Amino acid sequence: MRLPRQSFARSRAARALPPEPSPCYLLGTVTTRARWSRAVLWPLALALMLAGCRGLRASTVPLGGTHEEEAPQSKAARSAAVAAAPVTPNTEHGALHADTAQVSSASASEPAAPGKPAAPAAFQVKPYAAHQAWTRLFDLEFALKVGPAGSIEMKMLSHQEAHFEVLAVSGGSIDKLSIEYSVYTSKMTIMGATQDSPEELAGKRFVISFSQGKPEVRDASGNKPPKKQLDSVKDDAREPLEIEKALKELAQLTAKGKGDFSSAGAVALAGGEDEDTKVTSAKASLQGLSTTSHAEKLALLDLGYTLTNAVDDTTTIEVKVAGSMSVLDAPSRYQTSTLQGPMEIRSSEPGGMQGRGTIKVVTTYKY
């Protein structure tokens, strides 16, 4: 459940921000790097960090099985299954959450609604197969106040659609994978002024080969992409491996009908860690099983994560998010997740950059 991670720590412009940056200066330096997806934070890194948690970005995939197109009427019949946990930061900036824009859901299919309780049974985790494909839709929004008394207001909306396809497998493990970022748009608003924030991955396709579990990335022309793109794509490419670990642990819990993930399992469920963003706290639990109106078994999970990102030696971004995730069975595969919570920028230096706000990430999968 990763958030596309835009790493503030990797942004020279972000590290150069003065303690009290002007809106004009920020507008000129805000750039983004692909998922809490790093691709999630960007010039304010913010987004970012999270976007790794690219968590919290749920960059997951259905494990195994052949793709069968769902009937249009079935899609239309689905209703929302996962409600985000309410976020009410106990700070003077808690009201920011009420001001954040609603995440776009126009392109996301509606998740299956839980129905009658289901008896405990191990979910089916199948190995990956060649030509297996899925699309991940990722929506992130944050609102932040920085500077003296929170005098500078910032908001960001980001939408990404990434298409994954398994090109080759060996013994159930992925040997080659392609990822195409068919849609990736972001808008940043600072003090009421809005501008598009270009995303380098937008419209690009990459092919990833795995050697002893390590991804080697090439662009559509067979060349090695720039480091900024390379880091983001590697993060996304590793996620299917992490998610497989998480779903195997989920299968053990569904056999019991309820239970908590291990700390390592909760981190794997979020897509794992990257070099910039550290998961300092990770909790996940299976709350129950049900049967949908389409006779599919559905697992409902509760999630909670604390993420930290060191911008430099004195400045740290911390994000605490909580929410829910739904996972369908036969085969076991992610459906949707919603995470939200407070974020804070802290400095150990007097007069250093400070800020508080909220963030929300919604991830949906189409198979």
C-alpha cells in the first residue's frame, strides 16, 4: 500500500528551502518524483514520503490466476467497501483536514461491498503467471500549513494510473515485468495559486528484469532511465514481491478468521521500505471475513503506519496514517485501500522549517 513516493530528501531544491519560504519561491521549486507510489514526498517531500508508504502506496497485484474481464453490470453493482478512519489531529491545524479536496474516483472501479459473514478459510495465494496484468489507480491529496503561525498554505492533488504486466516467470517468480504510467498528473496550490506539477513518469513504459530478486530497469528504448525515474520504478517493481509475502501471511490469518500481522508482514503489506522513507511503526490486522453479492470471499483489514523521512540533518517529516483495506479471494488479490492522517515537518534548529497538515491516499486495483 504504497504511496508514490516523492522524496524530499532527494530534492536539492527542497533542501534549499529557507525557514520561511515565500509562496513564489515554493511555486518555482516544487517538483515531484514518482508512490506512499516516491511515488509518496515531493518538494515538500511530503507527499511523498508517503507516497512510498508508493503504502503506503498500495502497489499490489493479484497473485496468480488468469485474467477474466468482469461484466459491466457487475462493476456497476459494486458499492464502496472501505471507509477511511476519521482523522482529527489534536492540533490547531486539525481543521486542515476539512478543507482538503475530495480524492477523484471517476476512474476507479467501485469495490465490492461486504455481505454476510464468512467462515474462516485460507485464502488462495497463487504464483504469478506470464501475461498476468493489472492496473493500479492511486490518488493522493494533502493540505499543509508552514511558516510562522502556519501563514503559508499548501495543497496538492495527485492521480496516477499504472499498468503492470508480467512478461516472464520462472517457478512462479517474476523474471520480467513491464510497468506503464499511462496517467500521472499533479496540481500544487500555494496561497491560492494553482499550477500543474510535471510528473516525469507520465506516459512512460519500463521493462524490469529481476536477477536474484534485484530489479534492473530499462525504458521503452532499452536504455537505463535517469536516476530520478529509476528509483521510483524500482520501488514499484519490488512491490509485487513484498505483496506476495503479505498475502501468504494473510492466508494464515484467514484460516483462523481473525488476527494480527507480524510487524514484517504489516510492512510488506505496505510495499516495504525504501532508502528514504522509514516505516517506524506498522500495524495490520484481519478484522473479519464476509461474502460479497457476487459470492466472492472478502477480507477486511485495519491498517496503521508511522513514516519518517529525513530531509537533511536537522529537518524531518513524519506522517501517521490509518485506515482500511479490502482483499478478495480466489485468487487472493488487493481490491482497495484508504489511508489518512496527520503529517508534520519538524526542525531541530531554532527558526527552522515547521509545518502541520493532513494527508489522504486512496488506492484501487483493476484486474
